[in-house]
Amino acid sequence: MSSKSLPAHVSSRRAVVAAGTAVLAGMLTLTGCGAGSPSSPGTAAATQGGGGSGNLEKVSVGLIPITDVAPVYLGMQEGYFQEEGIELDVQLAQGGAAIVPAVTTGEYQFGYSNVVSLLIARDKGLPVTVVSNGSTSTNEPGADTTEVAAMPDSGIQSAADLVGKTVAVNALNNFADITIRNSVEKAGGDPQGVKFVEMPYPNMPAALERGDVDAAWTTEPFRTQILKAGGKIVASPMTDMAENFDSAFYFTSQQTLEKNPELVERFRRALHKSFEFASANEDKVRAIIQDYAKVTPELAEALVMSKWNKDVNTDALKKLGTAAKEYEVLKKDPDYEAMIAK
């Protein structure tokens, strides 16, 4: 078997299996792909590049099956985690809010979450610590990875038109609410005048077409699915918030950081190698998302790709934290220095 095949250890534990299954089932329905797990060479890949699976430390990471996490899958494929003595075990969830508790309880060693879920966790006193940036905005309004989309007959042309409308978001009182409200306020509208409805990303394209919601806060590949169905981008909240805005981070628990800092450093090194590879090989990114995210080749070619920067943009993080407190999602001013592992 070639070491370039996707490793087999991509599964879902009981704690997130329902959410992961729902996400993947919805994605399969929307993309028209067949069922099945990501293609892999069985357990052979785990034994290559590290002297055998017995010499590798099995490390779990909670991910969302979206395009932004492509570098992790490429890193597994290219052997970067194995080079650091890690056999990565991917666990799937609907969103970062579901991954945070699994990391804090020690079920997963690492996780991927939107920035606001982590700010909320720390605001509540949960011991989560950022170990790396996760994904960054393209800085192109109308061509960003996560934006607000609507159908042409919705009457929505800009963020200001979202006032009085119903917008689908993947989690209430979280990342979408804050950034959308910020965009609405910047456009001169009432940030409290938008109605949010929680909905999994894969359900949003069909909900928009049916008219169940007026607009949707959506990410890739669902953003492009909506555009192909005739939708349009009406707001770009991440570019409105800040330049080079980071949307998500990789994180661990304070306990894992204190007990095993060497593992954290190995994971971070492998991740950053994966970022570099993904940034330099867009064709491979577009190929691998067809596998783990069950995206058709045609759709994969049309998707907007995130930027993958290693370092956290602290200025943008502070702007987000300020907005989160203003809109009463956070109770306290975040301790940004303590939030990010050195």
C-alpha cells in the first residue's frame, strides 16, 4: 500500500457518533456521493514512517468534516504526524461546541473549534488552551470560506437587510451571532433585530431553497452548494470583523498541556508542516476533501479555500472578544495571553 493513502483510523466515538453521522449523512445527500468511510489502506498506513504502529502514540483529535481541516488529513496522508510519533485518531462532531467538552474531560487530547466556542469555554472557567491557529479568512468579501448566503427572491442585498429576517446558524449565541451582528451594526442596522435559528450546516442549502429560513451563515462546501443552486452572498462577516481574521483554533486541555507538553509540541510541529503542505498544494487539498468530506469533484474545484497561518492574529482575536462581550455572549473580558499556549 502507498503511504499516500488516507489512514484508516477516522472514526466517531459514542459521545459524538450521532452528530457525526448526521453531518455525514446530510452531506452525502446534498452532494450525491455514495455512502462509506473515507478510502484507506486499512491499518497499513499506521505502520509506515514510524517503525510500526506499536511505536506510535495514538492521539485523538476532534474535527468537523469541513474543508478548513483539510491540512490534518493531508498531514496524515503525508506522514507528518507519524514522523512525530503520532497515530492520529480523528473523531467527528457537528461543531466546536460539541468538541470542547470532549477535550476538557480528556476523551480527546486535541480539538478544532471556532474561536468563540473557546472564548465561551474560558469565560465559564473551562481549562482549554489554544495550541495553534486553525484557519484564516481569505480577506475577500464575497469570496470567503464562511459567509451569509440568501436566495435572490429573499429581498436581502446586504447585512443591513438581515434585520427582521431569519438566519440559519450552526450554533446559537456563538461565532455566527457575534460576527453577523457586527456586520449588521456596521451597515447601520439593529444588531439585535436578526432572528437566529440553529441548524446543521448540511441542512442549510435545502432549508434556503424551501424558504424555511431567509438566509444562512454557511461554510464550505455548503457555501458553494448554495451558490450553485442559485443563491448569492449577502454578507461577509469575517472580513467585516478584521483583516486576516482567524475563524478557528486547535486546542487542548490545560491538564494535557501540563502533563504532556512534549506531545503538544509534537502535535503542533506536525500540524504546522501540514499547513505548509496544504498551502503549497491546493490541488491535493481539493482532492482530499472529496474523500473525507464526501464532496463531488466538480464541487471540490469550485470551493473557496481558507488560508492556513501558523500564528494567531491576536489583534483580530481581541476585536472578536470585544464584540462577544458587547453582545453579551461573554461575561468577562478574555485573558488572551493565558488563552494561548506558548
